Amino acid sequence: MVAVQETVDQVRQIDVDQYKYGFVTDIESDRAPKGLSEDIVRFISAKKNEPEWMLEWRLDAYRRWLTMTEPTWSRVQYPKIDFDELYYYSAPKSTPGPKSLDEVDPELLAMYEKLGIPLREREILAGVEGASDRRVAVDAVFDSVSVVTTFKEELKKAGVIFCAISEAIREHPEIVKKYLGSVVPVTDNYYATLNSAVFSDGSFVYIPEGVRCPMELSTYFRINERNTGQFERTLIIAEKGAHVSYLEGCTAPMRDENQLHAAVVELVALEDAEIKYSTVQNWYPGDKDGKGGIYNFVTKRGDCRGDRSKISWTQVETGSAITWKYPSCILRGDDSQGEFYSIAVSNGYQQVDSGTKMIHLGKNTKSRIISKGIAAGRSDNTYRGLVSAHRKASGARNFTNCDSLLIGDKCGAHTVPYIESKNASAVFEHEATTSKIADDQLFYCLQRGLSSEEAVALIVNGFVKDVIQQLPMEFAVEAQKLISISLEGSVG
Amino acid sequence: MLEIKNLHASIDGKEILRGVDLVVPTGEVHAIMGPNGSGKSTLSYVLSGRDGYDVTEGEILFDGNDIVEMPAEERASAGVFLAFQYPLEIPGVATMTFLKAALNAQRKARGEAELTTPDFMRRVKVASEKLNVSQEMLRRPLNVGFSGGEKKRNEILQMALLEPKLAILDETDSGLDIDALRVVSEGVNALRSPGRSMLVITHYQRLLDHIVPDKVHVMSAGRIVRTGGPELALELEAKGYADYADEPV
């Protein structure tokens, strides 16, 4: 009892102020006027030199958004967002689409270095010579714009397109037109519609038929500017037989006010294609009293459009004041597969309502959900998931495992599974456990000489192992560290 | 090595240990026997520093220092080891990982250098072979799905690696068949040394056929009520604890 109590006390004291990415970069920015209107939508579109069809698409979304109301069904609480108090566009002034790194503001490069994201290809190459499979191409998004994309030339040789989505809209309109909004329709939900109207940047990936992307792709999102909403849009298309592994990372400075992040991610996998999408989300979670932090309201969906295609989501969520997202798979192609592996850590006053949707439409489709929620402090951690089988989805299979671990007695863990089957041959399994780090487990570790912090770290790492194993090697270590930092006070 | 003087301890206000006096000199193996509820397991927890037990009176001298106020992990690093009656499971943590974490935590606490992986592996190999612990078992999550025998062998393996000065074995024979009992006992006997004391807590005499103690103490109602040689265990086996079970707690 007492040992756990101590841990609980430590967790309670945890300064989320220990957030290590909370610095502000002092950089001049070019912002749109505050608030949202058709003029702002036009302003963003003009800034991006977009073709007319894109502007129309945005305006259509904006007009539809005006008729919608904010959803309220999630298990999170926050004051009403005043959408007219936000800035919808902010760009570092000195970089109107730099052509090379030499044109990028050194302040920006310094910031990414501070975050441990190397953007200079030379340096990346020098660091990992002889380990060419370990290279990672990075697209860095700062507030509303993509500042740099690395390894572009090399990817081009393989036929892979990896660039900012604003560039793709200009350079590859035929592909963007075909797929944008085809997985997450403009009117999908309130935040997706808002995103469709005002999205400013994000990544675009196109892997041609039969190509296995020669390196990991990653996007690094950073919100810097005060009162700025970040609305990025990511679109990944894997043609027949293509393979790609993609990672996104996110951080933001510590600010007292809440910042809104409403992204849309769309994945399309055609026949025999495979997309692996990993997220390490570490947005600023707010301070120890729950002040500030990011509202992370994101729509992520993958469409297994072709037969035997596969989409796999892996997420490690440690940041944000509020996380509200459900990376999902539409299993349209026969024999297609969807996977969702998730670790959601909440501490302080953080609120998480996250999970997935696996929509089985095709025959013999399979899905697998492994969710690990860890709640500490006064946080609330909810898994919400839908598994459904359409009438034609004969032979659909799902396995779901949701485990929750509680640290202390002021936090909450909740599991809300929805299971619907319209086909008698579907087999869905659901397992769920909730556990607390037990006193006797902790004592066992202490008796062997581990401190209570080391003991909790060990137990937590064991708890999340199944999911960590799904991450690309380089990021698995980072994710483990992040989880430790997030639980600092209870973990060494 | 270990000197317990008039030890009183309670849990949730209820007194379980009511004045334990016990001396275990360096290098000796002592057994504590007694009926259920006599306070044997409580004594093992109080000695190893488990939270939730209040020591209300008395002293525990370990190497001459009173350790009553010392946290559990410091006692462990100082050389107090408890082989659990029911070893705990830690899902997802390989046994090998746990062993290394424990060993290095103790070395660090004592100001010694952490072991390199090859050095650690070598030590594990030597110790595990003696106890018939396979490499496959070391890769499995700690105690998860282990049989009773595997769990107890794993406890003794930890003892072999951590090289404690004082080893407390709490009902190490429970849940073991004859063959497993022999393996575990041989493991314990191999760890007897002039610099190491052992306190073997058991309900049954059969363990003491294998681990022959220097002295046997009988515990009842929170006190040591009788002390004798190994022959005392045989007497208890024949007569039972009826004479001592007057005051169950």
C-alpha cells in the first residue's frame, strides 16, 4: 500500500512542465488575419498558389462546415472553442517555399536539431554511413507550411513522390484530384470538414506500382505560433503491390492557451499494397494544473481498396491535453487486412478518447486491434472502437485486445467497444483487461533491489511491449523513452 | 549476521509478531517451523522491509546495524534476499531482462560498476545450468505461465546471481513435487557458504531432509517458543504442532 502510495504521490506532483519540447522558436511569421471566413479560405488557397478546382473544393467544404455542429459524444470535456479567435494560417516569413536547405531559416534548422530531427541530408548520411536501410526521409511541417523535405532526389529515382501536399496539388493535380477526400469525405465530420476548408500543408506520398519504398518516410509536425490551429492534410497512395512505412512525430511549445490540431490523414492501398503508418504523438499536454495543451482532434482513415491489401496503424500517444481520434481501416478488398496497435499514456489532467474502426466489407477480411492504455495522475483514458461486418463480408475475422493499466487511484480507464455483424460467418473476438500495478508486484521488484521508479518503468514497458515491437526500430527506442518521460515521477 | 531483539510488528493495527528473539550467526542455516498463522511469513516480510507492516517495538540488527527504518530496495542491495512463497508475474518482461535489471540496480547501489552483457550472460549461464533452468525459460516473461517448480527454481537462480548475505526462504517447498524439491534443495545447498546465512521457513519437515539446518526454531503466536537441533524437526513431524497451536493469530 505505502509503496504504491508513494508512487501515486510522485505521479501527482509530476510537473507536466517537464515537457522537454516546450520551447518557443523566435521566428518572424506571416499570418492570416484572425478568424474564419470565405476570405480566409481564399487567402490560404492564394498563398499556396492553388488551382481553381482546389479553391472551389475548399469553399464547398467551408460552406458545409457552417451548417454543421460540433460533436459531443466523446468522453472528454473542454470549454467551447471559439473558431473566430484562431489563426488559420501561419508561415515562417523567410521561407516562401525554399528550394534547398540553404534557403531555410537557420533558426528553423536549429529548432529541428534541438528536437533531434536532422534535416541536413549530408549530416544524416555522414551519421549512418554503411547503414543505408536506416535512413529516413523527413518532411518537416512548421505551423502551416512544409519547410523542407529531405532525400527527395533519391526517392524520385525509385519513382516515389514524397513532398508537401501543397506542392502535390500544383505538380500532381491528377493524382490529388482522384484521391483527396476519397477516404475521408469532405462532410465526414465537423473537424474533417473544417480541415478540408482550411488545411494548409501536410505530406503527400505516392508509391508507384510494385515499388517498395527504399527508406522510411516521416513527417515532423511542429506548432509554434500562438493561437494557431494546425490543420494538416496527409495523403498516402500505394499502388498495386507497393509498400511503404511512414512515421509522423509531433511536438509543440508550452503555451498557456489551448491550441487546436485538426488533421486529416487518408491512406489508399490498392491490390497487394501495404501501408504501415506509425505515429509518435507528443504534443504539449498542458501544465500540472491542466492549463494549456493541444486539442488533438484528428481524423485518420485507411482504405484497403484492393484485394489482399494491408494497412497497419501504430500509435504512441503521450501528449495533448485532449486526444480524440480513431485511426480506422475500411477493408474493402477481399482478403484485405487492417491492424491497429496503440499505446495511449495519460497523466496530469490529460484526456484521451481514442481507438479504431475496422469496417469489414470484403470477403475473408481480417483485422487485429491491440490497445494498451496507461492512466496516471488525474487523467481519463478511454478506448472506443468499432468492429463491423457488412452483409457481404463472409469469413470476416477480428481479434481485439484492450488492456488498461492504472497508476494511482485518481485516474480512470474505460473501454467502449462497438461490435456489429451482419454476416453470420464473421468471427469477432474481444478481450479486455484492466489492472493496477499491484503492491505485491512492486514489492517483488523492490526486494530485488530496484527502486520504485525502476520497478514501474519495468512493469509499464512489459505492458506495452506488444505494441512497441510494431514500431520501426529507430522509433521504438524513442517511444519507450517518451513513455518514461510522460510518467516521470513514477518512472525513472 | 542477523540478530532480532524483541520484535513486535503489526498490520492494520493488528499485532502479528509479539516479541521475536532470534540470532542467526554468519554461515549458519536456521529453520523456522510453526503452524499456519503463527507469523512466519510476516517475519519474512518484516525482515525484507515490505510496506504496510509497522514495527512497533524491537530491533533488527543486520551486520550490527538496525535496519528497521531501511527501505526494502536498500536492504536488498545490502544483502537481504527473500525467496517468495508465491513469486510474482510480470507480463512482457523477459526473465533475463529482470535478472539483469535487478543485478545492476544492486551493483549500482553498492557503488560497483554495472556488468557488461557478456559478463552477465556468463554468470547466468553458470547459475542456470546448475538449476536446470533452460535458456528458453529465461526468455519467457518473468514467472508468467511458469510451473510451480519453475517459479521456485527461478527464485533460487536469482539468489545465486544476487549472492545475498542473508537468504530468507519462505515455504520454498510448497507446490513442489519430489523431483523439483530435490533440484531446488540442491541449488540451495550449493549456495551454502561460510559468509552466508539462511533462514528457511517451512511448515513441513520434508524440506529439512534435503536442506539440513544448523538449528530449528518453533514459532507460535508471534514468538519463537522453542529452539533445538535438526532433531526438533523430526519431533514436530511426529507430534504435529498441537502443543504450540494454543494462541492462533
